[in-house]
Amino acid sequence: MTTLSEAVLPLIRTKTDLHRWSAANAHGRRMHEAVDTLESAIPTTDPLEIYDVTNRALASSITVIARADDSSGIIGDACRRLLELHPRVAAVAKPPPGKLVDWMMKFQFDGVVDYFEIDPVAYAPALGNEGMADYRAKLLETEAGLGARPSEDERWSSPHPHEWFTLDWNARRLAILDRDIEAIIRTHARDRKVAAWLKDTAEAFEEIGEIDLAIEWAKQATDFDRGHQSLSAADYWCVLLEKHRPGDLLDARLLVFRRWPSSVTAARVYKSAGEAWAEYREEVLSVLAASPSDSVAFALVTLRDARFAWSLAHSLGLEDDRTWNELAKAYEKVEPLAVLPVHRRLVENELVVAGAKHYRLAARRLAKMRMLAAGSDEVAAVEDLIAELRRTHRRRPRLQQEFDRAGLPR
């Protein structure tokens, strides 16, 4: 082995049992060190050596992930880094196009695992015109051997679901490589029955610099329905407008807020409105009032007005404990004693469910209450609450233990 391979490959290859989550995570971190070493060597190392080591590192990493518990995704991320590096180094090393085509086909259709894709657009510089023609021919040959194409609804129950998925993925990427507008619409939008597919079409057009078409298709996806995919498309539509048509952004943000009112969409209206915010404040606050948690969160996080958020929480009847918790943390800087009833309610709600985690959180909150009440007339009330809780839950030894650990009085 060369010096580079000696530095890289032992960090990727292992005989350790990786079915244990902790072992897999530890090995994944070593794999990232290997990729770091490989990437740092690129400027000063022969491209053919870089390509050879990358090739072997990628093959070994796929073997590793096939037998690992990669619940944390650390090994998978290392694999993806190698998959992104491979076409880049191939473009410089210029391996024989025929061998590269064979590798690409084997990786996708006869690989150890089937949950990674490779991008033919990224490999185009390494393949050249003849290599890409050979690759396209191999894809057609593979498709011809599968029989009749299943419908969209039947694909995953067909005899070759992975093969059809991979062929369609390649068709989408090659349409982008060809900058073929009709092919992009055909392969990405498909039967136009899913908002996400319309967004995919928009992203493809952005990739090839067809911004007007990207905006048009992102708007189609936004208007598709009121589901989460359309909301995701709406966010993307607004990003495109911010980059390319900033004068249209505020109207778009207002449309999105009116269709999907929340503290998040309201915050984006606020940001886009700038000095014109006063024109939209009443409408935004009125719409948000239907959701007390969104209304309070918007006042607290976006407007940065703890007093206003506090007022809204009480007038709108806020019930969400998480929002009350965030509000109490902010409002204690304004009126420390005013948040004590909020903390009491949160402690009592925490103790509805038994368990060490709940006891620990309640104990910490009670300790916080003691600190806030120190030196005030509320000290006795807080001490009485702690005593009452100890009595009420006297048959919960773990609760008593957590209270002791937090330094709460007995």
C-alpha cells in the first residue's frame, strides 16, 4: 500500500462488531478522519493515487455500513462524503471511461447496499461524450431487460422496484445534464399528482439556470393544496423570489402566512416588511390570536417584546407548557416574582407522570423558584409548596432523592 492508503484505509476498514450503536458511532468518526486525510492530500498527491485510494475507501465503506447499526447516520455521512469526492477525483484522474461506466452500473444495480445514489451529472466531466453515450446505452440495455414498465402506483410491488427507481433517478439527472426542458418536466413532475414533484421540477430548473421556470413551478407546487409539501414548496418559492425578484417577496410572504398562519410564517412577513411592518401588524396579530402558542411565540421571539407576550398569554388563555416555559424564562427578567405561579403550574404538570426524568425537571424548577423568591415575601409560599409536594409524593423515593440532589429542604 502507498503512504496515503496506509493513512486512510485502516481508519475505514474494521473487523469490529458494528451492530452495537456506540461501536458504530466510534468507527464512523474514524471514517470521517479518513476522509479528512484523503481530502487534504488532494493538492499534493498524484490524481491517480487519489482516485485509487478513494475507490478502495468507498468500496470498504459500503461494506462497513452494510453490517453496522448506523442509527446516528455517522457512517452514512462518511459514505456520502466519499460519494461526493469520487466523481471529482475521477474528473482529474481520467480513468478509462469504460471501466468507470462499469463501476457506475455495478454500484447502482448490483451493489452491496441499495440506499445510495450516484449522480451522472457529476460524472460527466470524467466520462466525456463517448463515455456518457456508453453509459446511456447501458441504462437502456438494463431497462430493456426488465420487461414492461410498471405504473407509478405499482412500482414498489413490481419485480424490480429498485431497478426502476434507479433508472428514473438517472433519467431525471440526465434531463438536467441535457438541459432539456420537456424532459425535465416529464421526469420530475411525472403525473403532477404530488406537490413535492412540482417542487422537484422547480429545483431542476433552478439548477440549470432557468429561473423564471423555477419560480413558476415553485408557485404551482405552493398552490397545489394546503399540505406540508406545498408549505415546503412555498418556502422554496419565497427563497427564489428573495434571490431573483425581491420586489415580489413581501406579497408572497403574506400569501404564505394567510394560507399557513403560524409564528414562523408571521416572522417571515415581519422580516420582509421591514419599515412597512406597521401596515401588517394588526392583521398578523389578529390571525395569530386563533393559536395562543403561535401568538405568544411570535411576540416573544420575533418582536422580542416579553411584556406583550406575557399579556397575550393571559388574554388568549395560553395552555401550552413549552411556550409558558419559554415565556417564564424571558419574563423573569421583567418581573421575577410574577413567573412563580407559572413555574408552580409547570412543576405540578411535570409530576403528573412518574419517572426520574420528570422528578429531576421538577426539582430543578423548584430550585429556580427558590432563587427567584429569595429575599421576597414569596419565600414561605415556595417552601410550603416543596413541603406539600414531598408529603403528597412521599411514596416516590426517587422523587425524594431528586429533590435532595437539587438541595430542596425537607
